[in-house]
Amino acid sequence: GKGGGSLRFSAEPRTTLIFPSTLLSTMRTTSLSLHGILLAAIIALATPRIAWGAEVQQVSSNNEGDDAKRRSSSDTCRLFMARSTIPNTGIGVFTAVPLAKDDEVGYADLVIPITDIDWHNNGSRNKHDYHWLWMNYDWLSTEILNLPYEAESSIACIPGMGAMPNCHFRLSNVKESWSKYNTVGLHRSRDAGVGAFTGYHGRVSTTLRELREGSEIFVDYGEHWFKVREEEFGLVPVSSSYTKAEQLLKKYNDLVLTAVDNSGSDLKKDLWKLIKEFPYKSRPLAALPTDSETADRAIEVGIKETELEGSIRPVDWLRINGKCLDNLRPGVSNIEGAGRGAFATRFIPQGDLVAPAPLIHIPYKEAVLMHSPSKGIVDDDGFDVRNITDITGKQLILNYCFGHPESTVLLCPYGSGTSYINHNHQSPNVKIIWPDETHAIVFNSTWTKQSVDFLEDQFSPGLEFDYVALRDIEEGEEVVLDYGIDWEEAWNKHVEEWTPVDDADKYEDASQWNCLDKEECETALTIRTEEEQRDNPYSKNLTINCYFADAKDRELVWIDELDDWTMLEERVPKFECKILERHDTPGSVLYDVEIIIPVDEDGQDDEEYYEDVIVVTDVPQYGIQFVNKPYTSDLFLPNAFRHEIGIPDSMMPASWKNLVNDD
């Protein structure tokens, strides 16, 4: 520490323990030794410099459970948002019912593409050159079917199950499916709403194993996600951390438990607290149980089992302290041109919670602006430089966020189902409110009294909306919100002035030609050969890609044992190809294709194959994929509607109104 030469740690609410500076020297020299941690802890307990007092007080549980009626606590709710069982991680997602392996968790998510976000902001979001909190919640484009081909750089924002669950490497219990793509029959040649909503949808979470009721839902972020965020999250345990943690636990049991067993449980608690608060942190140390009672249990059954036990909350507790997440399901909207909508899964009485919505804040909305490249100007690496004065559009995420004309702040909900809720100015059946802080899970009311610059310094969520029923909502009824008069007027103007882009009638989206597996391919449109395309070409925006595998003898062959197109996406490269021949066979159609392997500037192909063109025979249709050429999909239509949803004046904090003209 600074000044006194000692560090001070809280052991129990009644205990204050002081590490002498001489002990810290011992800790430093033994910090890499499991014995050293134990030795340092024992010395600290034995030192006469121990001050016993009541300097540390327990923190209350935030009034959890004093009013169940503010939440949607229906006995039929199957999925809840509540405080995570992982300390200091905010929200968690819990199942209120037992789930079998491969059961779906909640409802399908939509996927909102973000393209070239660093380029448009002339910086790196990971280095905090600009504020982009979504970086902790977005997905790599390679996780979303066809998204890597949308632009030079793409990421995916997935509100709902794609953003809410926490990660626990040892307890991961759900996986994500591939998304689908379609625009529910709308086309750029006739519909003003095309490009205003995402066509990526249908991303489903399914269980990897049986789950007990009350279990927290965990996903696997990948170890790299935490390793590049050590400054923000500390040394989070990864899979390999637990082997060393189990070794330390065994040494604790062998070397210490017998010695302190007759000294009372308080000494044992203090000893374990010292071990956990050892100043020189490591991932294995973080993987140890949080308290001595759990450590004793882990000695008996193992750390993983104690973590599993600790990740389950009583269902009655969830119904009181959680918020229902499955009141909404997606479907095709009843509103013309709106795409998909949100529908009630059960009767919701007036005044009840429809859905909670934790919020990603964007302090300055210029972060979603898109620019053209400067003509003839490149950077030191030869890449185009943005023309900051030529704004060509806005990221699609804007349409899913809330804002106000007098503020630069955007608030983007990432709750389950809320991104499907459409606009109805005349007869909405829900509204948004700031939750009562005693019933909130991530809401900090003090943030609404702070400046926009304060929000820019916050790199974790601290705001939350509740969607509340304005009247009784029947099961199956579409849930709609009044987006505000500014949005209404902007949309009406857009529809009135809208005209199709040039050659809109000739546009074919790649999704209409693709099939994902054998069953889908049985009814899919057959693919035209090169010869057939001369007389009947595909739309100019399309490219045909093929999958193949490299055998050990370096011959390019088709892996016919792969019977699932999604498996191909994970396992084999994909390159542009030409369709040479088509063969009708019983139950399927096979193709002979010419695969074109890209060659880099040094004359070597990207995948280190010998040839740059190869013919592969008998490729099934699910091994062939159409993709849109970059920047040609509906996402980039210059006449696509963009406008944030309105935050009501009555809710808008005065301290955020940084666009108010004082004159």
C-alpha cells in the first residue's frame, strides 16, 4: 500500500486482518507456489497484528422479494431474468422448469448486423477510441450465416439469448443455432419497409444437457473473450484453471484442515478468506470456492459440483425476485410492411410487466453514422479513408434503439423479445417506464441525473426499461408500442417519398436459393449450370460458393460423410465456384463444380493448396451456397428507413439533453 507499508483486507463482517509488510515479502517470493499461499495465510493468522472489530458491515440484498406484483410472476412463466449467481456480473437468465437435452430455451432471436463500425468511427472499439458498449455483447460475423459477406467487416448484435446469459466454462449448458434469413415476402421493388428491419432471425438456444429447474443459463464466450478483457474483468477462470484449483484445494485439505479443526470454525473461515484474498491474483485462485463452507463441500464432491449447486436458484425466489422473459414470442407482424412482430404468449393483465429490457447505452449517436470513402485518399496501409463530411446512411441498429431529439444518447434494449415490438401510434398496448429501483436488476437511477460525459465513462450496463401493459393483453395478441410523434412523422414522410432503387425488380436475395440440409434441399430450387446461366443469369448481386475438404494426400475431395450443411460451415473452407453439370439421382440432385481458390500477391493461395482451380464431382446441393456480394443486400439500400424510437419527454432526463439550443 501507499504510506503505511501494509495492506488491509476484510475477512468477515466482524474481522479486519492486516498483512505486515514483512509478510508481503514472503508472499511475493512464494506467490507461484501453492504451499506459499497457504503458508502466507497461516502466518497472517498467527501474527499479533490482528484487529478484531465491526468495521465491515453486511450489504442488504436490495430489498429483494418485498413486492412480487411488480413483476410478471405468473405461475406459467418458464424463463426469468434475475441477478446472476456469479458475483458482480449483473443479470442472469434462469429456467423455472426442468429442461431435457436439446430443448429450446426461450424463443428465437433476431440478429442485427453492424458493418465496418471501426472504419466509420476512424478508430478501434476494443481500444475505446470511441464508446461502443456493444463490443462486450456482439458476436463474430462467422457465427451468423452469410454475414461475413455483407461487408469488409461485420459483427452481429443479438438481443435476447444472444446477449443476456453469462459465461461459465465449466457449466456451459446451451448452444446457439445458425440463424435464418428472409424478409417475410417484402421486396425492394415494391415495399418501403425493406431495409428498415433485419432479415436475420430464427437464432435458437438449445440445451446441451438436462437442466434442473432454477438453473442459470450459461453460454461459452470463448477463452479469448476474457483474456483480452483482463483489465476490465480481472483474471476470470478458464477451463485449464480448475485443474490447478483442485490441486490447491487438496493441499488445503491435507496441510491445513487437520491443524485447525480443533480451533473452531471461525479460524477456518478466516484462513480461507485470506487464501481467497491473496494479493497476487491468478486464474486458479479465482476458480476456488468463495467461502470455507463451500470449500469443505468441494473437497467432498469437487469444485464443479459445488458450482453447479450454487448456480441454481429456488423457483419461488425467481418468481419473487426475477422478471419474466417469455411473455413474448416472434411472428410475422399484422402491420403492413413491418416485417416481424412480438406476440403475447399468455394473458397479461393491465399494469403487469410485459418484458424487462436491460439497456446498452451509446452516449453519442454519431457512432452509428456511415460515411463514403474519400476519393483518392488512402491511409498508410493503403485502405480508404472515410469522408467525414459525406454521411451515406446509418447503422441498422439505430432502428432498434431509443433516443430523443434533444440528446445524443441512444439506449438499445437487449431483453428477450423486445426488439420485435412494432409501432402503433393510435392504440398501443404497452409503454416503457424506468423501473422502481427497489425492483430493478441493473437500473441505477443516479445515472439519469448525470451528464452524457458520465455515460461515456461507463463501460457496463446500468440502465433498464420495463415494458408494461397499458390494458389487458390477450394471449396471441400482437404487442405494440407508440414510438412517438417524431418517429410517426418520419415514417409517413418516408413512405410518401419512397421510390424503388434502380433495377430493384431484378434483385434476388441469396437466401431464396439456399437450403440448409438434405430435407430442405428436396424442395429447393435446382441450381442452374454455367451453360444455363448464359441464357438465364442470376441477379448481378449474387455469387455462388462451394464447400470442399482437403484430404491428407492434398487431393480436393467432397466429404460425403457430412450430412448437415451447418457442419460444413464449421469444418471446411468455402470458395467461389462454377456449376458445371447437374445430375438427377433418386432422392437428391448432385452437381459437378469447378472451385476457384484465391491466390495472394505472392502467388500462394490462402489455404496453401497446390492448384488454384479444381473440379469436384457429386456435390450435394447443401454443399453449395449463394451469397450476396458485399454492400449489395437490403441492409445497404440508400433509401432504407432509419430513425430511433422515441423516449417520451416525461421520461427523458434533463441532464442528457445536450442538444438543447440555449437561444
